[in-house]
Amino acid sequence: MTIRRHTLPMMLTALTTLTGQALAQVENRISPYMNRTDPKEWVLSTTVTLVPNMTGIVKDGTIFKDEKYEIEQGTIFFPLAMRTSSHDRERRSVKAELRFDKSQVKLRQSIIDEIGRGEPLHSGEVYGNWMFEKLTVGPTMIFKVDSRVTCWNTVFDEEAAMKVPWPEGEWPKEAASTFEDELFINEGFAEVYDTDFVERLADRYTKGKAQSQPPMVSAKWIAGEVARSFQPSQRAIVTDARPATAHQSGMAVGAINSFAIKGAELAARTQKGTSFDMALLLTAMYREVGLPARLVVGYVGGGNGGDDDPFRSIDRAEIGPYAWVEVALYDESQPRLDQQLTWVPVDIFRMREDNVYRRKFEQPWPGFGSSDQLSEIIPIGFHLHPHRMGAQSYGATLRSREPMPALWGWNTVPELPACFNQSINFSVTTPSRGPGEPEPGRRGRGE
């Protein structure tokens, strides 16, 4: 085959155009400082199972497998964060079902993202609410919720972002809401935290001058100090310890009971805890120096142990539920309102595991803003327990009945007089696409 010289520039131009088109299909710039690449679509399924705890005695006593009880009305709450820097959840894809002793219950579904008109929930959280009423049911409950999510890797323009100054006006409402009180940041289930240790640690890391530098400079410095100093000392997951029966065995594999959380204050005092505590501590310290930040709880969906990639191998702590932080970058100079606020992901666990803080500060740190792993981590929500929903928690160890968070919660009228064992199972699949359906990354936000 002979290529004429005058046709070569045309071929190169065509190749460049095609390459640009291919890139355009897999990129999504959400602000001047954040680009999303390599989209992957997932269907996340979460199944919550409650069975009677035959040994626990709470309030009016035990409840037995053959016992029935009446519920006048009830509401189940589950987080459904619609957007982070690395994902979009399709609102219309959210589906749930509830069964008591294999009998399906009719649900009324609503999705809540505001506490009032134009007033977002804390951290921009979104909750699915499912109401049911007038039931006489057995004690075994199974609740399942599915949703379709597109996840992306992130590319952060750190050099440009570090030139953005502190805002002269107020933070946007979604960012400002993170300064409100929150469970495990400055309060527990039954008490308010003493935040002195968080304040002292933030002051020590920044010498009290966090706002003398641009926000992203201080954010990176604090993340490096937390990654350097914190020692993850235990698992973040309380595993499902129930013996598998024929009825439960399909759900017990890989299931969890709840999250083992000490909270930001104890994490600041001891510099030890779970990987979730490390993320909570970083969130608390960002807020302490005036940076809006939110915890992100997700699930590692890609690979799940069948790949050579060490991030996805079964001997790594990331498999299963995972936590990281998003810190707010606010550029008031941007003419478009939707381009002013950028949530910057800070994967503090990865930063510590990879020792990125040992690199020069001027160099990009994988995990701070940019990540080649987030396309396989599916965000679920911004809180470990439904925020201000009055929801009851059933997570606990077998030795202690102190409540532990597990993302979901419910309330019933009358309140159930029993203690339950809880199991939560997550699973992910890659959805099939029908004829004419858009490719990954091409769906509209919230569709």
C-alpha cells in the first residue's frame, strides 16, 4: 500500500479527531479543577436482614421466631447520595422491597434531599424513605434496595486549585451544612464529644495558620500529617457472626453486622482506630480549620479478589465497605454557578498505605484529588447512620449491645420490644444495556 505524502496530514488530522471523539466519550469535566474519566456502570444491591436475638433482653423481653407483632406504621431510611466528585446515581433506578417472613409488604417510596425549599440536607445527603403501615408480621425482616450508578476516576488540577484563595463571602449551602453537628464527628449516640483534642491536633499540624495559605494547600498538608501519624489498629467492620442456616446462607457470605467506630475525638486523642476513624478524624480536622468536608462511605465493587491488582485482592482491607473524604474547593470567580464548588476526594487510607506523604509537597499525591481507583468504588452516602431521622440502629457486637452504625435505620409505631441480630450484604453487578441505551458516562445526571 502506498500513501501519498499530501494525504498523510489529512490522515493525521482524522486520527486526531477520532481520538478526541473517543476521549470525549469517557471524560466529564465537572469544574475547571476536576475532570472525570474512565466511567464504569454498576448496579449496587444492599440487603438488610433482621432475625430475633434469642439471648438478648431489651425492654419488654425477648421475641421468638414464631411470635407475631403489630406495626401501625413504619419508615425505613437508607442513604442514596446522588453525586460526588466520582459518581452519579440514577434517581429513577432506585427500587426497594420489604419482606417479613417471606411475605412482601407494600411500600410507599420517596426520596428526600432537602429540609426545606432550597435547603439541602447535611453534606448534600439524599435519603430513600420507604413507608409501610398496619401489619401483623413475624419477626424476620428482609429489606433490599437497588440503584444504578456510574463511577469515574478523577483527575485533579492541583497546581491551579492551590491558587484559589479562601472565599470572601459565604460558602455554598451544601458546603456550609457540613459545619453542623454530626454523629461521630462531634457527638455520639448518647453524648456530645469533647472536641479539645481535635482542636489541639489541628493547631499543632498547622501551627494555627491554616487560613494563611490557600485552602487546598492547607487541605493537602493536613491530609499528609494525618496519613503520617495515624495508625489503623483494627478492622472497621463488625462481621456477621451468626451461624449460617439454610435460610440465611446465601446472605451470610461476606455479610457485615455494622461499622466499628470510635469517633473523631478518640481518634485524635490516641492517633489510633479503624480506617473509618481515620477518615472521620480528617473530616473533623478540615472542619476545625474552616474547610467544609464530608465523609463518603462506599463499597469496592471492582474485581473483588479475582484480579492481580493489589487494590482488589482479598487480602487488602479495602475490599467491602470503604471510607474517604471530600473537601470543598470554592472558586467565587467562576461565572457559572455550577462550576464554582468542587468536591475534592481525599483517599486518606490510600495515601497512608502508599506513603505518598513522603513525596515532595510540590508533587501530586495519588489519592489527593486524583485517583485511578474510584471508578470501582461505589459511593453510598455521607453518614454512617441516618442523620437526624430518628432512626433506630441494630448494629452491635455479640458481647455488647451498644448501638453501632450500619448506614440504614428505621422507626416503627409502636417501637418494637425486641432485640435483633442484623446482617447486611452488599453486591454489585455490571448492568446490561439495551439497544439504543447510552454508553457509560453518557447518561444525564439524575436520570
